[in-house]
Amino acid sequence: MYLARVEGTAIATKKHPSLNGWRLLICQPLDAEGKAFGAPQVAIDPHGAGLHQMVIISSDGAATRQAVRDPKSPARWMVTAIVDKAGRATAAPKKSAS
Amino acid sequence: MKLGRVIGRVTLSKTIPAFTGGRWLIVSPFTRGHYQQGRQPPSGLSKDPSPVVFDNLGGGMGDTIGYVEGREASMPFDQPTPVDAINAAIMDEVFYSPLP
């Protein structure tokens, strides 16, 4: 699963039938610093993520095939979550006053 | 699924039975700096290597297609097939606006 930013949408009428009706979002995977890495991936989106929103995309084809209800679908990437806030723990955890 | 522009085709003479009737497209993959915006794919070739993608949707030269890589590429076949990139969609239009 990658942290990613939605950077566009793609429209395709001729496609594998299991993709019919699904939004195709262009998602740019981000590294820990939030910088783009790798090529953008087009993921199917059941959650309605908006442009430039942070999401989590998963490459687990089995989960995606269940989502599209077609065991022979080639779909792989799927938006599994929309991120509210993402940040790396930089400071050491504060010792609780016990 | 990654996007790319079809830049060529491959015709195989001797193949395993599972490949009969298959079409093979050579695709120049889009990257962050070399991506389609609107209806026309970017001109020129991408700096990434061009995969050969199995196709049964009828992708033609110059089309922009969405191809899936990995094990999922062999799912649509009836029997186990050694394909690791398949054309899953032919793009009509792409709206792409990356943040800097």
C-alpha cells in the first residue's frame, strides 16, 4: 500500500468489463517526505477522492477483484482510504509521567 | 494500471497454445514528466523501457492504453498463462494536473 496524491482522472469507454462504472484516478505514489516517486498509477476509486487529495492505494489484486466482483478481472490498484492527516513521528515519544 | 502510448506491435510465430490469437503492443510508458493531458498523448518516447503488452481490446498505433503489470495481468485467461502485462483499457481522455 502506498501513500499517494490524486493528480488526475482517466476516461476510457473501451475497457475490461469489470472496470465498467468505476472511477479511474491517476494517483502519484509519495515517499515518507511526501515527494513523488515512481510513475503515476491509475487506481479504481470506490470512495470518491477529490483532486490533489491524499489517499492510500493498494496493489492487492485479490481485494480489487472482490471489489469489482469479477475473479477474472485484471484490475489491481485500488484507492482503499482517503487520508485526513499524514505525518512522520520525528520527535521521540514523550515519557508518560508514571 | 499505468498509462502509455502504443508505439508498435509484435507478431509471434511460434508460441505456447495459450497465446494463440493474442495481439502484442509495444508501449512507451508515461512518467511523471511525460504524461498525457487531454486527448492527445505527448509526442516523443518516454525514458522508461517499453514493455510488450498483451492486448485483446484492439489497441492501435498511437492509442493511449492503460496496462496492468504483475500477476493480475494473467487473471483474465482461462488457463494459467505467463503474461505479466495486459491492456485493460483504451483511454479516451486524460485529465492530469500534478502538484509541483
